[in-house]
Amino acid sequence: MLNNINNNSRQAVQLNNDTTTPSNMPENLTNSIYTPAFLRNYIGKLVKVEFLIGTNNMQDRIGILLDVGASYIVLRSVQDNNLLYCDIFSIKFVTISNNSFVYNSNIYNSNMQYGM
């Protein structure tokens, strides 16, 4: 499963880095003062994304950042290898890992019982 995640991440990075930026691409995808353009620099990285749902409910998702559009991000979940299509406008915090991706289900499960 880990190799599959890493292969998919590399493929996404390669696809996004090999394409040239068309002149008609929206500025929010090319100028890093905007969230989508900033996040595009981290495609292929392990991220923890925290979303505000409603007025006071925070939810987080952890995965490999595969794609970023003007209004969405796509993560590959580290829990079950599913794709997560996420609304960019409800994102409040993004933690970007500098470390190599190594998934350890024991760490994740122990964090869950403490509400992390």
C-alpha cells in the first residue's frame, strides 16, 4: 500500500511540474499570495488539513496532497488510500510535513484515543 501511495504522489508531482503555466490560467493558481498557488508548491507532500465546518466544528484530514485547483484540493488518504476531494474555502490550517512519509497505524490509532 505504501508503494502505491508514493507512486501516485510522484505521478501527481510529475504531472504538475511538467506542464507549463498557460497564460489564461487564473491568477489564484499562479500567484503564491493566494492559497491555491501556495499549496501547489507542496503537491506530493504529506499534509494535515483542518477544515471549519459550520461555525464551530473543526475536522482534520491527513493525506498526500495530489492536486490543487481554484476551489478544491485532492488528498490521498493515509488511512485507507482513498481520494478525498476537499473544498478549499473551508480550510483554516494546513500543516505540511518536511519529513519523508512513513505511515504507522499504531501512532495514528493511539492519537485518535486522545482526541488528536
